[in-house]
Amino acid sequence: MFKKVLLFFVIVFSFIGLIGCSEAYDGSLSNEDYYSDANGSGVIILADDTTPERKILYTVDISFDVNDLIEAEDFLNTLIASDEWFDSENLTSTRYTFKIRIKTDRLDDFITALKEEFALRTYQKEGKDISLQYQDTTNKILSLEAQLERLLELYDQATLSEMIIINEQISDIEVELQNLNGTLNQFDSLAEYSVVNLVFYGSAVTSDSPFINRLGNAFVNGFNGLVSFFDGLLIIIATVVPFAVVIGVVGTVTIIIYKKSNKKRLNTKKPNSEEK
């Protein structure tokens, strides 16, 4: 009895296994064909995960107090190399703001040159490590390239129906490779050039003490605010005066005409009342 039960379970599991194998193979190209390398060994050569290439994106936020904004800008231009550039510039009467792309391998020298020339107000440097994303993207590219090479080999031996399937797979892989290579190029560009957000504050007082600089700037900004207030007030007055003059003249003429007209009516009514 035990042998019959055991034989029954063996037959059932064997039947299930056969069904699973038949469903897994449908006559088309298998994943093993796609993922095998050029030698047909089925092994894909990937980048070494234990030693990823370091890719760090640096961002620097820095500000200085300067005596002359124009001279500070001229000095800044002498520090910018020919292959570096300004992403944006915002210039006002009291503050110059820049967003600059500086090569990462000379970022520290650039910041040091600014610190030696001007009075530092604030400084912050941040680094974002994208090494894992870079490594993952590189591995995907290597994997897809291996798939593409294997598909090209299979294409020479494929039937017409298989050629159609292989062509579709090749098109999909080529599109994905373009996207991944674009991402990789973007990573390379961002890692090669760091972002520097630089602000120059115009100040009549500059010293090695940030507090003294802020105090001087507060006084200067307050004075400039007062001047701006009176400047705006005078502009408003100058704008309103022409309208006031015109309205005043028209109003005066209207009053004079009204008074004369009223006086004539009174003079006309007076003789009539005397006759009665």
C-alpha cells in the first residue's frame, strides 16, 4: 500500500514538472539566448561592484562682503577658465549674484582665491555621491551590449519568423542603450563641473569679523532704504503734480464761470422784483 501511494505522488510531480517545462519553452528565443555573451558561455561581464568609480557632485554656496562690486566682478572674471561658464547672473545696486560652473579638479583653488581676496560672509560645500547610480547604469549598458552581440549572432542562423522577433529585440535594446548612454554622459558632465552659487554684498565696511561686516551692511542698507523711500516719494509727487495742476486749473475756471453765471441770474431777477 505504501509503495502504491509513493508511486502515485512520483507520477503526479513528474506530470506537473513536464507541464511546467512545456509552458516555459514556447519555441521562441529564450532569455538565456539574450543574456549569453559572445562566446555563448552565458556569462555577462559586468563592472566590478566592489570598486565602483567615484562620482561625486559638488555644490558650493558662498558669499563675500566687498568694497566695490564692479571690481569684485572683474576679479571674478579673471578666475574663470575658458572652458568654465556662468549659468546665471543677477546684478543689483547692492548685491551681485552668480551661478558658476567650475571644473571639479580645481574647485578648491577657485574657492581659496576668492577667500584670499574678499571678506568671507558665509560658506557651505555639499557633495552628493552618485557612484552607485553610475555603476548600475554602466552595468546595464554592458549587459545590453552583450545581449545585442548575441542577438546579432543568432540573426545569421534564424528563420524568417525568428528574424522578425530578433529585429524587434534589437530595436528595443538600441533605444535603451541610447537612453542609458545619455544618462551616463549627464553623470560625467555633472561630476566634471561643480556648481558654485556666489554672492557679492556691496559694503562700505569690510573686515575679518563677519559681525562687523553685517553691522556695517545693516547701516548701509538702512540708509539706502531711507534714500529709496524719499526717492519713491519724490517720484510719486512728480507723477501726481501734472494731474493736480490740470485738475486745479479746470476746477478754478469752472468755479469762475459758475460764479459769473450765478451773478447774472441774480441781476436779472432783481429788476423784475422791483417792478412788481
